Amino acid sequence: MHELSIAYSIVEIVKNEAEKANSIKVSEIELVVGTLSGIEVEALEFAMEVSIKNSVMEDAKVKIIQKEAMAVCKKCNFDFAITSLFDPCPECGGFENEVYQGQEMLVKSLVVE
């Protein structure tokens, strides 16, 4: 379950940002997780519950937004949603696709008090 190590890294990032803002409490955090990031959202939610205990995020609302993976076909320039890196282009059937969205995992925003 690599989501637990990711959750602890998120807590560390948030702690550092809260310190920069001279805050000791974070009330809300928004995360973006791409559908091809390799992260199971349910596992991350559980890991966040565990990792925020006794931190500046202890009572924070954690919002996770899933971002759909998108690719463009290099052969016909068609944009399409993908569920796997090996999906063919639905327009021409080609496999020369470039994923431009949906592999990310990032802290989008946080609210400090």
C-alpha cells in the first residue's frame, strides 16, 4: 500500500506550507489524483485518515478530485479519454498516443487558519 507513504508525504508538504503561512492549523486540503496515477483513491482516503492524526491537518476536511486521463493521437491528432496506457485511438485505431492529463497527483489547495 504505497498510498500510506504518499499520505505521509502530503502531510509533510502541508506542514511545511502551514509553517510558511505562520499557521498551526489546516482546515481543508484539496488533492487531485489522475485516473492513471496508479493511486487507489479509497486507499488514499484511508491512509489520509491515519496520517493526519496528531498533525496540523488533524481536523481538516480532505477533498480528493479524480482527474480523467486524456491522450492525443500523434497519428490523427484526435483527443480522447483513456483508461489504460495501451488504449488505441478510437478515431484511427493507432497506438501512437501521448497522455497529457491523468497521471498526476498533486496538492491543489489548502486552507490555513
